[in-house]
Amino acid sequence: MNFVEELKWRGMIQDIMPGTEEQLNKEMTTSYVGIDPTADSLHIGHLCSVMMLRHFQRCGHKPIALIGGATGMIGDPSGKSAERNLLDEKTLQHNQDAIKKQLSKFLDFENDTPNAAEIVNNYDWMKNFSFLDFVRDIGKHITVNYMMAKDSVKKRLNGEERDGLSFTEFTYQLLQAYDFLFLNTHKNCKLQMGGSDQWGNITTGTELIRRITGSEAFALTCPLITKADGRKFGKTESGNIWLDARYTSPYKFYQFWMNVSDEEAKRYIKIFTFIDKNEIEKLVEEQDAMPHLRVLQKRLAKEITSMVHSEKDYDAAVEASQILFGKSTFETLAKLDEQTFLTVFEGVPQYEISPSIIDETINIVELLSAVTNIFQSKSELRKLIAGGGLSINKQKIENADKTMGTNDLLNKKYILVQKGKKDYYIIKIS
């Protein structure tokens, strides 16, 4: 495959330096993407750059993921309105290990071919670099005028933030440029890729390489992904959508992709999957013909949930979705782990009762009216049961004399009450 052509039709190129495509067509080329290590998980805002690395390796080139252990201690001003918190070395090492594990789902680090992926940490070559050595050997090659002309700097200096731009952050541009120089010198890395907000930092690196070594280096960026309404991609009201299941459950991850708009789905399926052009065009035709079936969203959610988590997690997420939005059984409900159960029924009214109440079996009418007050009237509840309108743990209650005990609990502590088709309540034993 031609890497540049592949990215073009997928809408994954914002800026590309002249000569880049010619370099990639000439020989196997090494490229890197920098990854911020300020958390021990990537989030979906990182995915476009990670997918670029995956495509790069699939096209026969060598990808390097650079963990910014040194630059992570400083903070990049690009696209930020305030200086970030600095991290200690132990935390950064932990974050790097976690991130590599996630990257292994996208990149092949283990094969013995020349284009095997690598992961590096710029802290390894920056930790013993003295300030005097840096300003003498690197700083003299790039003028302040050149650095001030970059958009990432100008926006912070001309912005409304009172704090302005610290000297620490101002040096970030030069430190990132040195990373490119180091990898160019030691690993023959000729291309740096990243989000479009990194264009200024990346081109400073190509300029530093040209001035110090006289050799050519190249730059390529992908667009910053936004939602259809222009809002920041990858964030919800509750925060980032993380790749780590500890922070975003596979169910919630799956639901994020299922809930994107039709226009977003048309863009995202090109960027976040490896489905080929012909198949995507057919999927788009199906979507346009029958938008209510949400063909694109379903395929997008399947591909990316299986890739980031697993097919098993995808299947479980689909099953969990059916609990709210389709027909499901007690067996399906009982298979949910506690975290997924609570995520599926997030926002549902909860009632807490003492374990002693359920240790001895209790009549269902007594439990739902007198004990929890879910239903105000026992007679109303009995009418509901007689009409087939009450389900407990997805099992229809046909007799008002039914009793509940500890064997009826989900995850040994929950009872799910359903009134009609849409009204849910949770009883928690605590």
C-alpha cells in the first residue's frame, strides 16, 4: 500500500511537508509519534496518531512510539490554556509500561523484521543533558524569533489567559525538536507525525536537523478530530473516553461509538478502522438508504471495541445493550459484572435496604411498597402484576404472593425492578 494515498482517502492528512511521499516511496522509512505520558492510559483522542503508526507499519515502514518522559515533566503549550502538572519519574515509568501494553494491540513490537515497532522514552537521553550543554549545542541553532512565530506560542501569548507562557513551556518546542534530531541521528528516523496542533513543533525539528546535520527530515500531521458540532472529540460529560477498561468500561466505550451521529460515523469509520475503501462505500450507501438501522455505527462500534478490548468484550457490550434497548433474559442480566451492571443502569433510581430484610424471604409487594416505597400503593402494585407489567431481574412476575430471598440477588447485592417497558429501579442490599 501507498501510505500517503491510504491516509488521504481516509481523511487523515492535514499537512504534509514537500518530499515526504517521495521519501516513503523510495525506501523503508522510520517515523515516530510522540505520546503524552501524563496518564497510565491512552484515550480516544490519541487514536488518530496511533492509527497512523499502524498504517505506517502495514505499509512496510518502521514506527516508533516516543513516550515523552522528559517533555511530560514540562508540558506542551500547544492547544492548552494553562500549564500542566509535572510528574515524577516513578509515575512516568508506570505510565509508559501501561501505554506500551495498549499500543501492543495496534503495533507489532515482537517480530524480527526490520520494520518492527519500537517504543522509546526521551527521558533516557535527556536526563543527563545539562542545561549549559543544551543551550550551547542546541539552543544556538534556533532563534527566539523563529520560535515566537509558531502558532502554538502566539496563541498563548496573545490569549486571554493571565498566566501567559512560562519559560519552561517555551522550551518545549526546542526539546521536541531535539527528540527528532536524536532519533534521526541514532535511529535514522526521517519523519515525525502527529496531530495538526503539533505542526509547529515538528517543523522546528526538521529545521534543527537541517541546520545541524544538513540532512532532510519530513513532517506529516492528521486533523484534530472534532464532533459534528465542532466540540472536542473523545470527551463526554463525565470526562475522557479511555482505552483502559478501569476508566471506561467496554460497554460504555461501545456505547460512545454507537451514539455518534451519521455524519460523524462516516468520518470515523475511515479513521478508526482498517475496513477498505470499497466496503466503506457500500456501508455508507446502506446507511443513506436505511439510516434507522445505524449500519455504520454498529460496524464502527464492533471494529473498534474488538480492537481496543476484545471480541468477547464486544459481544458482552452488545448483550448488555439489549437489556435496556431490546429483549433480554435473566441469564443475560446475571452474566453482567457489577461495573457493567451499574454502567448500564446509570442514573436509575436506587433504594438501599438492610441485608437482614432479604436474609429471610420477603413478599414482593411488601418489598416494593412498604420497605422501599418504589410503589406508593399496594393495590396499584397488585393491579400492575395482574396485568403483566412488573418484572424482577428481567423475569415477569405473575403472582403477587411471590417472595424474594438472597438467591434472587444479582452480584449478591442487587435487585432490578422494571415497571412496564422503560421504568427501572435498583434495590441495593448494603
